[in-house]
Amino acid sequence: MKKTVLRQYAKLIVQVGVNVQKGQDVMIYADLDQPEFVQMVVDEAYKAKAAKVIVEWNYQPLSKLHVRYQSVKTLGTVTEWQKARRQHMVDTVPARIHLISEDPDGLKGMNIKKLAKARQMSYPILKPYADQLEGKQQWCIAAVPGAAWAKKMFPGVRTSVAMEKLWEAIIETSRVNEDPIKAWQEHNDNLHARCEYLNSLGITELHYTADNGTDLTVGMIPEAVFCGGKEISSQGIGFNPNIPTEECFISPMKGKAEGIVYSTKPLSYQGQLIENFSFRFENGKVVEAKAEVGEELLNTMISMDEGAAYLGECALVPQKSPICQSGLLFYNTLFDENAACHLAVGMGFPDTIRDHHNKTLEECRAMGINDSMIHEDFMIGCDSMNIDAKTADGKTVPIFRNGNWAF
């Protein structure tokens, strides 16, 4: 990939993704696959007048070793220096950039139950810090190619060829070609216009059906609104949390979901794939989870805490989205969720509550926003998906027909 194009991508992540402010610290979390590109992002952050840029590296083989050799107690212990570090982030509110490139199968064979127990130990200690940062930070998740990921997507070709193909796919679907800043302005305007229409309807329920057997009704929170694209932090700073993104999303009412839904793409969870799965909901909660591949992992995921088996998000994505039209299966949630309508189990988004900046986190959750230590998107969209909205005035309004917008 040409360095001039990569430089444009780095600038897009810094300026449109997190929108780094003068004097702000920046945290970058990255795998070891693209150090030269990470260097470009660091450079662009400093050009945007960042005060300090800190890079933290991740390497899946090391993660597996830690889980293998450390005890559950050691894995789950939050040390004093880790608490101090979290408090420093609360005090300084740095921008966060996540550059993902991990192998979809990179943690296969890891003891997931052991890791789950450790996370359940540490989460109550870490949660107060995360709650204090809710809605305040700018953050952005973007992607760069990793060799194993590229080979997963493009088997049968040389690694160098697979890497270049993955770069091309990332650049194209992230709207980096030509004038990316202008392209993202137009894209954000389009997403916001769709959200405004959806919010004008007064939707009380969404009913999903598809020829694969999906038949699910989900209730909405009266005070909730659809969001998409550019968001505004409580500090008044605009940012795009996902590059790419194609979704209009909302957090539903906890406890209001009935029926069954079938996945249409694999889910990568904790570095392992779950395939061909379904959830059956009663009173908003998953009461049955089945999968052809990874069923035990799927049930571990929805058992992480009380909220893990409830819905936290309903997202609308047309089959005509650029990612879906590419015909590629990315084995990566950032991309695959933006190729199809999806739901998420676990944590809901307080910032989908109207006027959320003037409400406390507790008030948002009392309205029906689900709380959990996980938030896991899974794809349900397909060419036969229809979605109808029931509105407060008793009307039924078509939202999706045959996998695409009905308006």
C-alpha cells in the first residue's frame, strides 16, 4: 500500500476518528503487526498538538501464556499501580485509539473459563473507573492488516499478497480514497438524516423476521434515540468511534425481547470463532443458546454476569453497505457488524438516551439501559430480513425490506 494513502488513513483516524485536541494525551493500543503505521498515527497525533502519545502493544501468544501459567487469583487481581493508572485516565481523559489486527483464531485453545473467572474478579474493581469516563472520552477503533488475519481472509495466496488485499479492503471500506475528510462528512450527514427519521416515528418495538427462522420482537426505551456516525462527548468534542461504520443503532429496553434470532456471520469472541448460532429470548433474556461451532464458548459469554444474557444494542445496517457489497467475510466484528444488521448482548449505551449529558449514569440505567461487563455484537442481517416498527400511535411502519432500508 502506498505510504501517501496510509498517511491519509492515519490522519483520518486522528482528525476524524478521535479528533485529538491541543494539549490532550493520546493512548494507542495496537498489536505488533504494523509498527510503521502506528508510527504514522503517533506522528499525526503530535501534529494535532497532542501533549503526550503513549503506545501499548498487544501480542496474542503472550496473552495465552499469561492465562496458562498465572493463577486465577493473580490474573484477576487489580494492583495498586493499575488502580492509580485508571484514576490518572479519569483525571486526564485521554483520547483512545485502538488499532486492531489480531488473528481471529489467535487465542484458540486458551482456557476461556479460567479467563472468565479472572475477569469476573477484576471487573467490579475496574468498573467504577470506566463509569466515571462514560461519555467523556473520544475513542476510535480502526484496523490494520495482520498476517494471520489476512491469510484467514485470503487463503491460497502468498502472505504478502493477502496483506495487500486486506489493506485494500480496509482502505476502501473506510472511505480513505480520494478526499477522506469530505467523504466522512457526507457519510455522517447521511447517517444522521436516517437517525432523525427513525427518531421521528416514536418507535416502541422492532419486529425482525427472516427466512432462516428469525422471528424476534424487541421493545424500545421511550427516552432512547437512534444514533450513528459522529458522536459528541460530554466535553463537546465530536468524534467517530468506529472507522468504518454503516450503522444506525439504539439501546433497547432491558427485559423486552421475545422470540428467536439466528446469526448470519461467525462471531470472533476472545480470539476464537463461534459459528452458526442462535439465541432464544424470553422476557428479554437469552434462555437458550445453540451453536454448531463454539457452543460452550457462547454460553460462557452470556454467563459472564447478570446482564450478559440481555440485549444492549439493536443496529440497522443495509445489505447495500460497502462492506457487504465487497463480498468479503472479515472474521472481525468491526467490519462484519457493518455489513449486516446486528444485535449485541451485554452493556447498553447510556449516550442513546435523549439529553444524556444532563442525566447521571444511574438515571440512564434506571430507564432501561442494560449494564454488563461485556458488549458483544453478533450479525443477523441477510437478504430476506424484514424489520417493522410499531409506533406509539399504533401504526406499523416498514423499516427494512429484503435486507435494505424501506425508506
